[in-house]
Amino acid sequence: MKISRIVFLFLLLLAVVGCASKIPEGTLVSKKVKQAPNVDGNVDKLWDKQPALSINVTVPDYPLFDKSYRGRKYEVTAKSVHDKDSIYFLYQWKGDNSMSLARMPWYFNSDEGKWMQKPKKKADKYYPPVYEDKFAVIWEINNSIPDFKKNGCAILCHGEYKHTPAEGQKADIWHWKLDRTGPVHQLDDKWLKYSEKNGRTADSGTSAYKSNSQVLKKPGGGDVKVPLYWIPGKKNYHWILASDTSKKRIVKIDKDHNLIDEEGTVLKKENYSGDSDQLIPSVSEIKPATGSRGDVTAYYNYDKENKIWTLEVKRAINTGNADDVNFSDSKNTYYFSVAVFNGAAIAHATPGGFAGKSFPMLIQ
């Protein structure tokens, strides 16, 4: 009896070892934990015990990307754990040597004689592109995209737009944005479908942010685009919260192009040159997104000394929403890819560059 029991235990051990050895290299494993990590952007000791997936990403030599971004390389690591109700991810990346907080800020261009925003995608004759840091993860939904397993997000990009290759194919997009979703500790949760043009679609619910812009009538006639809000006395700020009671609405522009707010304060154009520290943010009314669009929690941290970004993410294993990936099937393999945006609107570094690549995740 004892011999039989020993043999049984030995065979069981072999089976367990055999199962562990079947996990292919390059796989992210989400292990179950009794105590969940504290999601605050700081790395708990719990994370030190988890296996890491290393991912090298590169900005491809793509004509739509400004030349200043092309060829940049970053090292990403991903870890994951889960408990009964939620799944957690730790993403870290190296290669970005500074935080990019400014995102297309408003300034007065004396050469043009008008209020302008610094460029978004490519340099203009005055400034290089100016944008926030971002990080993205894209998940295949319901194993619906046959080529995603091999080529990742490369098969989803079509010029300036993204969409899946065919009807019925869907992907879940987690897009962290430093200025727009970072202040409220969320990701911008969207999804991708088939379209003849742009298939990127917002999840149900409300957005975390709005554009800080409006159109006013110029003295003497005509329309002009200018900022909507500003914060008096504040410098080097990059977003405006909906809850910030110090913000003031800009209501007029005078014949000399100075802006005037609701209290009659004049924003003199000469104080807002492109090199000023009084530039006005491009985003306002920032508040937590609602519904499916706001169901992913994300806290960030940037280690200035070691030049390391940390993004800690939490989401329900199953949100119950058709526009979200469902992680509840432990027998399934979940394929995903990542992208690093270093102060870039569209120029993103991806695994394999043009070729693209996805990575499998197993839930244990």
C-alpha cells in the first residue's frame, strides 16, 4: 500500500512538472494569489515573486511618424496575478528618459498673429510634435482574429486608422494617457471592430476628458479657435480637472488678440509665446470615466533617477461587457500586444516593428 502511494505521488509530481514545462517561452502567466497587490503605482514585494515577460519594442520607419521618433527602442516587462474577482498587471518600461507632460498646449504665435496649439503628429515650421506619454495594450476578444496570434497589432493598422480585418472580429484596447486618464487613475478603455475606415470605438459610458477648445467671434467678424478654460496664476500645468474651482472660462477675444475670461481678466498675448511657462493645456473637464469605458484602474509612477515607467493595472476578471476581453476561462490562451508612445500621438514602438507580434497569456 505504501509503495503504491509513493508511486502515485511520484507520478503526480511528474505530471505537475510536465504541465509546468509545457508553458512556452515568451508566455505571460497570471498566477492566482491570496493577497492582491496594492494598486498605487508602487511595486509591492508580491510582484518580485512573479515571472516576468520581457518585450522589446521599436518605433518602425513609417512615413506617418515624424522622423524624430523613428527607430527609438524600449524594454518592456509585464507581470500578472489574479484573485477571485480581479486581474492585475504590472507593466514597466525603460528607454524613455523623461516625462512628456505637455500635449499640444495653446500659445500665441506672433508670426501668424493668432492663438495656436503646438503640433500633434509632425513638426511644423515652429515646433516639433508635442504630446503626452502613453502606453497601450491590445487584447484579442474571443479568439476572433485568426492572424492576431502571429502578427499582433500589425494586422490592425491601416494607414492613420485601425480596424480588424473582417466582420465579427474584435479587440479590446487599453490606452493609458498621462494627461487625460492619468490624473483620474484610469485607462481609456476602447474596442476595435471591422470598418472600411476607422474601427476604433469607445466603450459604452462617458470619457474622462474633453478638448479644451472653443470657437469665439472676433471683433469685426469671423470666427477664431481659442482655449475654453485657464487657471489664473498657475504655470507649467498640463490638464484642468472638472473639479478645479479655480478654473475660469474664456469668453472674449479683443481686437489685439488678447483673451478675456468670465471675470474680465485679460490674458495678454505677449505672455503666451511658445517658450513661455504660462501655456494653456489642451485638455480640460477631466473626471473619472464611467461605464465600460472607465472599468480599468491604472496607477503610474515615473522613476526619474532610473528612468523607469511603472503602470499598475486592475480590472474585473469578467466585466460582463461585450466590448471587453473576458479572462474567466482558465483553459483559454489570451493573446495581446503592447505599444510605447514616448511623447507621441501616433508614433508608437511595437514588438517586431512593422512585422508585429503578439504574446500569449495563461491564467493559472
